[in-house]
Amino acid sequence: MQGAKTAKQTKYRTVLLFGAPGSGKGTQGKILGTIPGLFHFACGDAFRNLRITDPLGRLFIEYSSKGELVPDEPTIDLWRRNIEASTINHTFDPRHDMLVLDGIPRNVPQARILRGTLDVKAVFHLTCPDMTKMVDRLQRRALRENRLDDANLDIIRQRLETYQRETKPVLDFYGPKIVHPIDSSQTPLNVLRNILDILATLQPGA
Ligand code: ADP
């Protein structure tokens, strides 16, 4: 009984930013993370912050440079370590803050592993039917953020394939009731407005 109670207390109120590479999740996540009561975690950023001397940093380079996902177990470990560290240093208050996750869970096995930990209230599915627009965004980002995995067209194609094959099924895992499609070909401001409209209904007391 005590164990069940503890497990329930550790479930984080969560929303997911979801979409293919180049759909604009990162841009929205950064803005949302500045809003009091929201805590943003981008899994790709956590990987990029690792040192090259860290074995997980090397694993990340190995997989991301091929456009593939890093194996689940070390990925979930990295996520947990980051969230726990943010809780300890008080940048994240699980009792009051909503977790905004970008890039995790990124396949169905990860969603299963996190089922007992996340209380997912909404999935914002940023959709962009215009493939060339997404590829264009990625290539511009390659220069701006010095990202090797954005620079090469073959790797971009591989990442888009990985998204279709492994990541998209996560939408079915959470189901249509909480998945909100958002047209990411709009301006960032309008994408943000769509997200905020839904988020506002999820605030306690709304
Ligand atoms: P994007 O969504 O633009 O492709 P990210 O910054 O989210 O880029 O991720 C970059 C790379 O980091 C991915 O291609 C993958 O190799 C790795 N990665 C990020 N998040 C995860 C995750 N949850 N599981 C496995 N690999 C991940």
C-alpha cells in the first residue's frame, strides 16, 4: 500500500511536444520553458550537453550521426538523472510544475517504460505536410547551431525515416483523446497560441 502511494506521488504531470525533426518542437519548447509553472526538457539537448569523454556522449554521436535513436535504457537513465538533478536544485518542482517533454518518449518501448512515471495530459503533435520546408529548416539550423546531424541530407532522410517507423507509433500509444494536431507551417507565434490555448485548459483550477 505504502509502495503504491509512493509510486503515485512520483508521477509527473506532463505534456509532450511531438513531431518530426524540423517541425519546430525545439523553438516552442524553449519559449514554453520560460513560462512559470512549466519545466522544459529536450532530450537531444541533454545528449548534446554530455562531454565527448562520457561513454554516453560517445554512444550519442555513434547513433545520432547515423540518424538512429540511442538505445532506450541509457536514454531513460539520462532523462531520470536530469529530472532528479533539476528537482534537487529546485529548477523543477514536481508538485507544482508541468513537465514539457521534447524528444522523449521517442518510441513505444520508451513510452511503456515511462508509463508509471508520467501522467501525460496532452500530446502536441506538430505536423508539417511540406517536407521541403522541414528539410530547409534543418539545414538552416545546421549552420546556426553547428549540428552535424542536420548538415547532411542522407542523415536528415534517415532521421525522417526513423521518425515514421519508430516515433510516430507513440501517437497511437497515447490515443486520439489527448493528441492535439497543430499545423506547424504556421508562424511560430500562431503555433504557440494553439499550444497555449490547450495548455491553459490543463492548468489546475482551469
Ligand atoms: P530532432 O528532433 O531535430 O531530430 P533531437 O535534438 O531531438 O533532434 O535529437 C537528436 C538525436 O538525439 C536523435 O536523432 C537521436 O539520435 C538522439 N535522441 C534524442 N532523444 C532521444 C530519445 N528519446 N531516444 C533515443 N535517441 C534520442
